[in-house]
Amino acid sequence: MTTTQHKIGSGFGADSTADEVLAGIDLSGKLAVVTGGYSGLGLETTRALAKAGAHVVVPARRPDAAREAVAAVGAEVEQLDLGDLESVRAFAERFLASGRTIDMVIDSAAIMACPETRIGPGWEAQFATNHLGHFALVNRLWPAIADGARVVSVSSRGHHFSGIRWDDPWFERGYDKWQAYGQAKTANALFALHLDKLGAERGVHAFSLHPGSILTPLQRYIPFEEQVANGWIDEQGNTIATHFKTTEQGAATQTWAATSPQLEDLGGQYCEDCDIAELAGDEELPAGGRRPAVRLGVRDYAVDPEQAARLWTLSAELTGVNAFA
């Protein structure tokens, strides 16, 4: 397939931090919406953007906990549950009523490898929360998204586990927590790809990315024994995986994608290590529930324009929201 998935030589890398990619960038007067912006990589992203001068709005399922977490940063906190489309609608309506415009949306919130959970009309929770919630949010906020804005969809190297299961997206024929996570992360990449196409007339660009492997609250559903077996931690709970990043490093790629002038003429690409990712090979992942140890690149099905358009249509039908209809 013809692809724009080629490194641009950004000068940054896996060890770069959010502060480093923002060096020399003044975000004064800019407004960013960061989902999950009060925990893990989202919190570090909020801190770094605010330090660079941005006003950050943090939609949160647990607003009291969020206010405590971002107190030192000075971010604004609003109620939002991505797993509840009515909550998404209410947040968007409140924001639109404020009359403000948005320069950056960073969809950082996620759940990973949770036990089988059904929400709404029986939707599988990872696809519904990680993808459909963000799909509805960005579409509802579209009137407030400024010309030339950036939308950043935080995907994961976990997308290697599964493309979109068009014949069984809800895992009605048997649930696998890692395949469900993989499908949701593929959806995050395809969402950015098609949004970039739709937003081109207004100069709005979208990117997806793998932030890196980092131990954060995202691992809350992974049993201790499984983390040990995967080689992430030892029996005492110490991180032993040598490829894991710090939180500051993990937040760098999404911060870079949201702000870097190096990306002004690009859009729709999947990024990693503060650069555009190359296409990955088609080798199979190990059997079972283990995540890949170190797997670079993006699978072709996650940057396929036809699948991106198909997913957009499906998502609009499921959520009843489409800013471009």
C-alpha cells in the first residue's frame, strides 16, 4: 500500500520527555482538552502543556480525584464519563455554551485488558470507552475546535493484537481481553486517519500514536502474577522491563504530536518515539495473552483509509453523532 508512514527525523526519540519536545514552544492563549489528564501519561501531558502556557481542560469520570491531582497544575476539571454517551453529550454542551475554542484535543484516557464488561446496549467496554466515547466527544466538540487545531488519538502498540473484528466487534463468540484492547487501539488509529481527511478543509490535523510501554494506573486490571510472567516486574514489584519508559518519556509523543511545528504539513499518521512510525511487518504475535515485548511500527490495517472510512460510518451509526453528516 502507498503510505506516508515514514520517519521524518524529528531529532527526538524514545528517551525524550514532554518538557523537551515543548522546549521553545509558547502555548500562551491556547486551550487543550486532555481526557485522562489527571492520571499517568495524561497527568504528565497536562502538566507539560500548562507549563508551556496552555489552559488545560481535564474531563474526568472522578472529578474530585482529578481536582486533587491537578491542583498544582491549575488545570480546569469537568465531569465526563466516556463510557456514557449522555455524559459525553452533557460535557460537550457545557463546553460549547462557554463560547471558547479548542486548539488541541488529546484523547489520552483508556482502559486496558479489563474483565469482560458490557456497557450501554451491550457494547464491549474497551471498544465503547476507548473508541466510541472519544469519537462522540470529538464530533460533539467539533463546532468549538479551531481551524488549524490538532486532535491526538492515543493508540498503542497493542493494536498489533487485533484489527477491527468486523464480523464480531462485541466479542459475542468469546471474549479475549488483549484482542479487545487491540481492536480498540486499532480503532483509535483509524479514527485519527479519517478525521484528518474530514478536517482538512479547516486545517485540522489528527494523529495517533504509541506512547511507549510505561507502568501507570492503566495496568490496574492486570494481575500481579501476570505482570511478573510478562517480565514487566519482579516478585517484589520492581520494574525490570528494560524497554519501559518513564512517565515523562511516555507523555512525550502525544505532546509532540499535539504541538510540534514539524508536523504542520502532515496529518493522519501513526507516531511513536516522537516521530512518524514505519509500517510493521506481518509476523504473528506470540500465542496467548502476553503483550509484545518490543514491537516497532504500525500494522497496515491500522492505517488503511478504506477501513478508517468504514469504521467512521459504523461509529456514527452506533453513537448517533456525526459532525460531518
